[in-house]
Amino acid sequence: MDSGRGRRANVVKQQRQSSMRNFYILLGAVAVLGSALLVYNGSRPKVQVTTVDLPPGSISDAEGYRYGSASAPVEVIEFADFECPGCAQWSTVVEPDVRKRIFDTGKASLRFFDFPLEMHRNTLTAANAAACAADQNKFWEMHDRIFFGRADWATESTSRPDKFMASYARELSLDMGRWQKCFDDRAHQARILGNKAQGIKLKVGQTPTFIIAGRMHAGGPSYDEFAALIDSATKAAPKR
Amino acid sequence: MMVATLSLLGLLVALYLTLFKIGVIGELTCRIGSCETVNTSRWSMFLGLPVAAWGMAAYLVLLMLSLIGLQPRFDGSRPVAVALTGIAGAGTLFSAWLTYLELAVIHAICIWCVTSAVIIGTIFLVSVLDLRSVTAARPDADPELADASTSN
């Protein structure tokens, strides 16, 4: 009787050990599979590349906001929305390095085009604020401040972004009378929408999008990816 | 076992969102909703750390506790069951608050955050059921089970 109970206990113990072993194998498999998916996602290129037909002169020199020297061998065209999280991330995390090491050294220049998406209710306000700062030659300072403060003035945070824009303008010591009038009149709204129309014509499908040497890169590249694109465009560019 | 498996899944989801938040992953796979809007909003940070990182910590603790609870020595341990229920309960309340923010304040849904909310809610339900069965099977509640547990 006792030995029968002992055998049963042994069988139960073995069954339990076997089921635990299977469970640990399953748990290990989930961990490995999950980690593999994360690694795949992390190593996937962050930009999708398509070729775009952009013959010289198709975008007038007067359009967009330029950063860097107009005589730089490579010109980068950026389409961005001030309220787009990816644009804000690129602008605050990657762009400072890109400016310092690529645009400020004359390797390339940038032209920024507004591409306000309708899903972002406050983006046109931001684009207007930046355009009015451009009248006082402070577009890039305003651009940086707007992107840096995105979490405060974006649609999910406020329905009154104007006061944030005014506070940024004050921080930048703009002539507030001029800036406010321009901002209230939406003096540059037509140009902003014109910038967007340019993007639609080029089939820009997401923000940010960069056009470098006739190739459209949708998404925010890392510094290394961006530098590699500029290097390859420099090699292909005609010598000036 | 179910709690451990769910905790591991939750940990992977939270790790994914944390990697996005710190810039390792450039873009979230998000076929439903607006994951990036939610994960770059001001509510994606809590006490100076990404909300997803807090989630990772919670899931890691839940995973470790549930694995400890599976060891023969802690089989039917009430303190482990109470700790699991407490942490999962707090996590569920926090997730409910975040889901409210998504719906009522941010006006955007992050499918990965909802997945995490479902996972933590399920862990809480399973933990409550487990705690009830552990409490019902306590040695002082049933002398026969007390014998059985000591023989294990």
C-alpha cells in the first residue's frame, strides 16, 4: 500500500517536472522569438527610399526656408509638419549634429518646406508662427523652439497653441508688434499651403521626408544614415 | 504559468515601446491608431522616466514573482500570490488611467498600450483567482490539504 502511494507520488512528481520543463521551453521560445522581433525592428532601415523626378529648377530658389550656403554641392529638401512627432524627434535629436557637421561645414544645405497635415489641428498655427519669425530672420530659431516645445502646444495638450507661439516669439526677442500682426493676419498662410502643394505634387506621403539628389527618403534617418546619403550625393554631384 | 507567460509578453511589449522612446527603434509598427502621437505626448513620461520603462519594471517583477511561485518550495505561497495581485492591481489601475488619457485627452489610441492594458488586466484577474484558491487551500483552512502540502 505504502509502496503504491510512493510510486504514485513519484509519477506525479515526474509528470510535474516534465510539464515544468515544457513550460520553461515555451517561455524560452517566447523570449527568443520576441527578442528576435525587437532586434529585427531595431535594425530595420528607418527610411523608405523612392526615386522622385525632380529636374533642376523645378523648385524655385525663393521657396522654402534655407539653412546653410546656397552654393553647397548638395541640396537637401525637407518636408515636415511642426506637430508630427517623428519630425520633432528628428529635429531635436538628429538635426543638431547634422547642422554642425554637414550644413555648417558647407557639405550640403537644407531647404525646409512646410507640410502641415490635416490631422494635426495646431500645426498651421505653428507654421504661421515660424513664417512670421522668418520675416525677422529668425525662422530657424523659431523652428527649433517650436519643435522643442511640441509636447506643450500639440493638439493632445492644448486647443490654444497661440499663447505658446507668442511666448516663443518673446523668448527670441522678436519685434512683438510686427510678429503678432503677421501671426494674427495669417500673413504667410498662402505660402505655407503652397509649400504643402509642392510636396503633394512630388507625392510626399509622410513626414519628415527628405529629397536628396533626386531620391525621396520617407522617415527620419539617423545621423550616420543621413551622412552616408550626403556622401553619396556629393560623389554624384557635378563639380561646382 | 499563465501569469509568467503573460508577464513575459507584457515585458516584450513594454521593451518595444521603451526602445522607441529612447530612439533605438525609429518607427513603431502601428496599423491601428496613432502610437507615435501617444508615445511622444507629455503623458508618455512619468516621474522623469518613460511610462513604458515603468511598465518594463512592473512586468519584470511580476515575471520573477510568478517564476518564484512556480518553485515547489513556494507552491501555494500566499505572500507570493498577494504580491502578484497587489502589483498587477496597481498596474491595472495605472493602465486604466493611461487608457482614459488616450481616449479623453490625447484623442489617439496606441494599440501597443492597449495590448499592455489587456495583458496587465488579465494578469490581475488570474492573480485574484489564484489568490482565492491559495487562500481557500491554506493548511489552517483544511487539515487534509495541510497533510497533502507537507507531503509535497
